Amino acid sequence: MKTQKNEFRKKPMPVLGNVSEGLISAKIISVLMIFALTIAFGCAKPEAEKQETKSDVQEIAEQPSQKIGVLLVNHGSHSKTWRQALLDLEANVKDSILGTGYVDGIKTAFMEYNEPSIATRLKEFDAENYSDVILVPIFLTVSPHSFDDIPTIIGQKEDPQSMEMLKLEKIERYSPKAKTHLAPLLDFTDILQKNVLRRTKALSQNPAEEGVVLIAYGDETYTKQWSALIDSIGHHISKNLGINEYAYGWCGHIARYRSDSTTVAVEKVLRTKSKAVVIPILVAHDENFQVRIIGGGIAKVPDYKNRVIYKPDAILPDENIESWVIHISTELANKIKTEKKEG
């Protein structure tokens, strides 16, 4: 029995040894699997981020770049002289506006009578991939053209009366892909007062013995606004030049394009003054207005050659108006770019 016990103690324990080796192997395998999974997930995450980044870059690349244009909008006229004055305005401001770096292109459009029309120009801006177009109306004050017609033409407004008028006048409407921005009108500044004062001063011979007659286009719908504008100009001349008598008349549709309103205004001033200085409050020179209507009205006044001082000129050309166009275009373009960055 003793020998058997000793032999039993000397024998190794293979079963226990195999279990230990199995546990160690299992642990190694588990560690390797965890390590492999960690590497796999670690590699997969950057790839997903890479795909997401690629998608973002693609999306940004597909977005249209910002490109701002300026469109100088005027009424239009049958007079070549009138139209050339508006084209000259564009030529005089173009380099300064483009030189700011905010604007990429500038064009001129005629609302009616002529090409290129507003619709034609907006189509050109779209074809050239402009994102924004600033419309600068070269109009004196509020009127159906500035308040209703232009916004309706460009798709900002749908005024039934304006739409009917545009249809009758065969004026094309066009809603551009580019976003449109309307600039304020000229009477939001004192430019007109300075302009008329300068022109009156150039003609005046004896302010104490003279009166001023201001002849403007006028508008039946906005007569109050037009009258307020002319009154402000008259007061400005009186204050700065010493001509304390003024009157005004109309030469546009409100006067049925007749000369009578001019005649009445001149005769009113001549009741108390020796001479009348007549100033056209018109954007540019049009033979039909400055010569036929206003000139014709003056010719009806007795002894007009001795009692009336008149030069058939216009508001344009004017360096202050050019500066205003440059300023308002640059200001709005800068605002558009700033809003884009903040957005």
C-alpha cells in the first residue's frame, strides 16, 4: 500500500495542466478579438467622417457663388438725346462702382419705349449667373412707375392695375432667378435742391427782380408728393439765392402734355416780378418736353423774349447724382454681402 501511495504522488496532473493552458489561450484569443474590433471600428469612423466631409464639400461647391449686379432703371424716351444722357450716366459711374469690389457688373435699362428693357437686362444677369441685382431707379420722386410698375415688372409685386397697363403697353414682366433689391429714389436726398439751385444761379441776373418757375413732369396719383418736392426746391432757392417768388407747373400726363400749365406759371410770377427764370425739373433733355411743351408755353407769354430767362437743359449731367448712384449702389452691395456672411 505504501508503494502505491508514493507512485500516485509522483504522477503528474495532466488534467489540471490542460485546463490552465486552455484558460490562458481563451484569454489571449479574447484580447486579440477586442484589439481587432477596436482597430476595425477605429478605421470605420474616419471613413464615415471622410464620406460626410466629402458630401459637405460637394454641397458647398454646388451652391451658387455670390455675384452682385447693378441695374440703372429709367423711364425711357423717344428722344435719342434723352437716352444718351442715361447711358452717359452709366459710363460715368461704372469704373467707380466696379472698383469698390462689391459689384461685378452694371447695366442700364429703359422701362418703356426702348430696348434694352428691364426684362431683357434681368435675363442677361441670369444668363451670367448673378445671385443679386440692385435696381437703382433714376426717377425724381414716387410715382406709379416707381411704386407699382417696376416692382410688378420684376416680380416683387402683382398690382392688378399695373399688370393691365404693362400688358397694354406691351412691357414684358420677368421674375429673375437672381434676388432683386430696389434702391431709394432721388428725392430721399437734397441732391435735387442743389441741382436746381446751381442751374438757377447760372441764369439769374438780378435775384431781387426775378421769380423762379419750376416745370416738372408731375403725376395725377401722387400730386401731393410731387408738389411737396417742388415746394422744397422753391424754398431752397429762396433761402440761398434771394429769389423770394416762385411758381410751378406740369408738363407730363397730368397736363396732358400741353404747354398751358407752363404759360400760367410764368404769368403768375410776372405779375409781381420783372423777369421769370424758368427751370425744367426733368431727368434729361427731351425735345418734346424742353422745346415743344415748355418752350411753347413760354412763347405764349407777352414780351417773353425780354421777360423770360430760359435754358432748355435738364438735371443730368450732374456730378452729385453720379456720386449718389455710386454711394447707394456700393452701400446696398456691401449690405448684401454682409447679410450673406452673417447668414
